[in-house]
Amino acid sequence: MQNKLINTLRIVFIIILLALGLLIAIRPAGTETNILKALFAESENILVDLSTRFSAKINIIVESDSPEKSEEISKFFYNEIDKDKMHIVNADILKILSGYEKYHNNLLSPKTYSLLRAKEYEAVEENSLEALYNPIMQPIGSIEDDPFLLLTDFVMNLSENGSASDFTPFEYNGKFYSLVMLTVDNNLALSPTILNDEIKNLVKIQQELSKDGVKIFLTGAPVHSYYASSRSMFEINLICILSTLFITGLVFWYFKSLKPLIPIALSIGTGIFTGYAVTSLFFRDIHILTFVFSTTLIGICVDYSLHYFVSDEGDDTVKEIFKSLTVSLLTTVSAFAVLLFSNFILLKQISIFTITGLATVYLIVILFYPLISGNITGKKRSIKHIEIPEKYGKIIFYTIFVISLFGIMRTTFDDNIKNMYVPPKFLVNAEKLFGELVQSNGDLSIFVVKGETIEDILQKEEVIEDKLTEQGISFQSLSKYVPSEKRQRQNRMLRKQLYKDKLDEYAQFLPSAQRHKLMTENYNNGFLTPGDDFSFLKNNFLIDENSSIVIAYNYEGAEIDGIKAINFQRDISAQIKKCRLICLGLLLPIFGLLYILLAKIYDFKSAFKIISPSVFAVIFVFGVLGLFKCPVNFFHILAVFLIIGFGLDYSVFRFAGAKKFKDAVLMSCLTSVFSFALLACAGFRLISALGTVLAVGLLSSYIFSIILIKNGETEGKRGERQDCLKS
């Protein structure tokens, strides 16, 4: 009867796998790489969308000793680029300037608008003289029609990037530079793998052209992503190779055969497959971090297989390890089930992926491993284990505990997104150079302005801009280039008043008839509108037909006129902090749930013993981070969940004390710690931080389990109960 039930379960399991395989073939899930989409809810997608929009920029800097050469190389570089994937923003400057000249009576720069409203005419006169004698920019339009050069002032104030423009060479610190500022196609920006291939092509062109006194620099978020991902992939591949070799060597040394590697690899592969398939049922796209964390945790599955093969003595193997294996699964699943109640997609995905993967491998070990029992393992080696005497164990434990508490008192937190990635020095220098060349205004804040019509949007933008101008904050917006009709009427009136009060005194160089004409002129030539000539601006500033953005530089306020300022660094860091606090808040419920579960399975005292090594390992990890003044971040907290998952296995199996469980626990610890110690050597700060925390946490979990749990306490208690019954 039992065999019939098991065979039925095997058939059902295989049918489920086939169904999931069919599902994946029909509707495979996409892979999401944008870390912000893992941290922000769908209701907060505006920040994610804006971040993606502003990240899709690549800048090419050509440095040379002559302006002709820098311009020539920059144009040649651009000709080598696939224009369907990335391009410069084309604007018909002559047509735009023609439009400005036609409506020059309607246009004032924000600064001049404020000065004229305050009747600070002396400052306006000074600005006019500066524009007249400016060696960089010649006056625009006719000085007879615009004696104060207000149109020239308007045009000069449009750009926050000084003299920088595409291809046009300019001098800086004795060198000549030409810039090519590329905008990445939206579809390409959302396809990191394809975008990396394009960046690889740019790097190749860069290397080919950087010769004969020419230096070429690449900047922009996609360039950073290319170098970070390329380096990380190389390091992770190397780590995977070394870890595989270590596990292979350890398995061969202990079992004197490589046969156990085949079912181990098959079980892990199946676990990853089912985790992916089930997660894709709930989410259209699976985040790359879900794969990183979940496939790492499925490494516990190696433990399940090792425990089976180490204890493999025949048909009774499953009976011998069933309770410990089941308790291990239940505790890990319970810990990660709590993450389902968080409000973050990443944590939910990790929970579903991990639970499904672990359950799959558990079922494979229980249902299918008995079919190959006896054909995989031969005579095993005997490992001599170090047992720490109780007296010395207590001394070691209390010493470590006190040191850990001291370290925790020094714990600090860091949620700044910038500190989670340290770019290569050559990229830092390139970004610094680009900032100097374009006179970058630093940190960005974005105001999202909504309106029923384009005129409504422009007027709302101008309310924000007036406040920014009062505070001396530089900004960019659509209305800065094309004012609203309401503002153009106001500009006319202010210009009229300026002419009435100061024209005769200031413009003595003009004939009196011309001055009289300017003061009595009726402005009936209509209004400048954001038509076809300004389509490139609409693409930059309009999110949709009812929403636009105002970009402010180094603005520290929270909102203006009820419109919230979105600051990428500040808001992303605040969201990371929110995620960190939620994860920290989940630790106590997780440990409480695990304690109750273990108490139901064993008893309250035994539950405390089993869970203690994981609790103290977490304390020890935070203590070590505090002692070395390493700020704790969100990803350190995520690593703690992995420590709980792995560490509880060591305690559960050691407490069970079945034959040779000590061998399996030691081998599991060695494989995990070795892999994560290698990960700690990675150049990418997030990966190395995870590796360090996991290596320290798992090693301490194992050591604490040796100190706090006497091997085979379950067996000892069972023997005591049997002696009592006999007496």
C-alpha cells in the first residue's frame, strides 16, 4: 500500500514538472534588471520611469591638441554608431532662432523677468552691457529693435551647459574637446543584454581611435552598467568554476566516486526550474536579484542530497533522515513565507522561488533517491570531528557573545544608493571631466507637472520656476524655452515699462524716432508655441500629453506649490532604508515562528537549543560589521535570511544525531563557506559584502551548533525515555 502511494506521488510529481515545462514554453517570464523595480511598488513607478529615462544617456568626449582634430574624430565616431539604437538629439537651430527673433518682444529670461518685476533696471542694464561685450556669443537679432539685448540674454540663459554642444570643439585647460551626447532608444534601454553589446562596440571604437594624441572617454549609466556587469560575470563564472571544483573534489574524496554528483546536479537544476516556473505564474518578469538570492539559497539542496548519501545504508535511509529533513524544510519554508507579507516585489519573488525550489528538491530526495540507493555510493571515508569540551565551549561562546554585543553598539547603517557601487577609477575621472566640460549643476530634482492642456502645463511650470529663480536654483523645463501665452503677455508689459522708464536714458545711441517707435509699438504678432520646431524639447520634457517635468539642480526642498520634488538619490536611498527597516522588523517574527514550530515538533527547551546557533550567528554578524565599522545596508539584511536558512540545517541535523549526520553537516558547511568566501573577493561591492556576511554567518552558525548542541540529543532523550519505561 505504501509503495503504491509513493509510486502515485512520483507520477503526479513528473506530471506537474511536465505541465510547468509546457507553461514556460508557452509563456516564459522576462528578466528584470532594474534594481529600482525590485524596491518600488507599482504605484511608485513614476520615479522608476524617470530614473530609466535619465539613465539612458551616453556621452563621448574626444580630447585633442587641435579643435579640427577633436571635431573630426567626434564626427567619425558618431558615423560608426547604429543611429537606430542611439543618436544625438537633432534640432534645427537656425529655425528655432528665427522663431525667437520673430517673437523677441515676448521673451525674457527668468532672471530678467524677476528683475523687471522688481524694477531693478540698473541690474538689467549691466546684464545688457555684458551681453553686448560677450566674446563667446554675438548678439542675436537687431540691436535697433532690441537695444537691451533681452533676446540675447534669453538665449544665453537657456543652456545650463555653458558652451558644450554636439561636435563643436571648445578649449578647456589647454586641450580641445568635442562632445557627442547620445540618447539611447527606449526599447534598447530596457534590454540590458543588447545594450551591453552596443556599449562593447563603443568601447572597441574608443580603443581604435584613441591614438596620435587623441583620447576618448565614455560616460553615462549604461557605460557603468557594462563595465560592472562584465567584471561581475567574469568573477562569478570564475567563482562558480572554483566552487564546482571544490565540491567535486570533496565529494570524490569522501565517497571515492563522482557518481553522487549526477543526482545532486539534477535535483538542484530541477529545483531552480520549478522555482522559476512557479514564480512566473505570479509575476510577468522575474528580477535578476531573485535569481541571485534564490539560487544561492537552493544551495541548501546540496545539504539534502549530502545527508541522504552520507546516511545511505539501504532501504531504511529515508526513514532515518525523514524527520530531520522534513523539519529542515519546514523551518526554512516558514522563514521565507513571512516575506510574502512584505510590500516589495523582490521579497515576494524570493519567497516563492525559494520555497518552491526547496520543496522540489526535498521531494526528489524522498521519492526518487531510494530508486538509486546502493548504486551511487560505495565505502565512505571516516571524518574525525573535533568536539569542543563543554567547559571551553562556554568560555568561547561567552567571549564571542560579549564581543558581538560590543560590536552591535557600534553598528551604523548606510542606505545611500551611491555607496553600494564603487566605479573603476578611469570611469570616475571620465565623469568628473564631463561634469567640468558641461558645467554640470550636480544633484537633480524632478517636478512632475500635470495639466489639462499644454498652456496649463506651461503656466504651472512657471510657478515652480519663479520660486526656483528666487532661491538662485538653476533649472531646465519646456516653458523655459517656450513660455506660456500668459507669461509672454506679462513679458510684453514688462518690456514696455522698461522702455518707458529707461530707454531714453540708456539708448542714446539710437535715433529719437526709433526710441519713440519702440515705446509706442503694439505687439500684435501672436505668440511663440511649442510646435514642430521644438519637437525635440517636447520629447525631452513631456512624459505624456498631460504631464511634463521640471529639472532643478541642487534643490534641497521637498515641494513647491504642492508639487513634490523627486530627488533620485534621496528618494531611492529613502526607499532602500524603508526596505531595510521592514526586513529588520521581519527577523523577530521569523525567529518567533520558527521557535513555535520547533517547539511543536520537539519541545520548548529543544526548540531553543536548535534555534540558538542561528540567533547568535546573526548577532555575531552584526557585531563583526560594527567592530570593523562596516555600515549595515539592505543587502546585508537580506543575507541574514540566507544565514537563517542554512544555519538551521546545521542545528536540526546535529540535534537529530542520526548516523554520520556530523559528516554531512561538516561537508555542507565547507562547501557553502568556501563558495561565499570566494564571493567576498569579488570586485563589485554588493556581491563582496554578501559573500563576506554569508561566509562569516554560516561558519559561526556551524561553530555555535557544535558549542550549544550536543550531537544526537534526540537519540539521548529517546534512550532516557526507554530506560525509564523499563524501570
